[in-house]
Amino acid sequence: QLQASGGGLVQAGGSLRLSCAASGLTFSSVIMAWFRQAPGKEREFVALITRSGLSKIYADSVKGRFTISRDNTVYLQMNSLKPEDAAVYYCAAAKRGLTTKSWEYDYWGQGTLVTVSS
């Protein structure tokens, strides 16, 4: 129901834009978020956006560099990428309240790989 795309290989300092399209759910009724998981690490919260799109929350590690937005798709604009940003990025949807906890998200995309070369 969630399809993430846009990952790839980029040099440090470069940019990528990830997209996540939803089907089979009422997109306007869910909170959307991006998480990421690097090899050997736990999945971590990156950013979320409320149903209205008016409120956004970012992990400290990406503040000022990443921007989440939504229309009928949710996007993650990633600028000034660092090698430590390399991971599989997942989009997720939550039907309930505002949360940065992965286990409280109801729907998950398949992930898109971001590789950052130094």
C-alpha cells in the first residue's frame, strides 16, 4: 500500500528526493513518516508530517538538511547528505496519534536504498 522510490547513490554533500505513494488507504487521514535503517543498526525515525501537512517533526540528525512534505504523495528532500545518512529509507503511515515510534505505525513501504559516498 506504500511504495517508496527515489533512492540511489550520491556523493557526500549531494541531494536526493525520496517519494512515497499510497494506495488502498485514505491518504489524508494518516500521519506520514520516514524512517531509516543502516546495516547492523536499529530502525530510526527521520521525519514525520501531520495529516494537514502543517506540522513536521525531524530527528536532530537531519534538521536543517532534510525536508518532508506531502500532497497526494509524501516526499523527503535530502540535502547536504553525509555518509552516515546511508541506509534503507522506509515510508510509513500511522492512523493514530502523532508518534516517532516505529511500532506505532500501521503501514510500511518496502524501502529504498540510499548510498552516500565520501
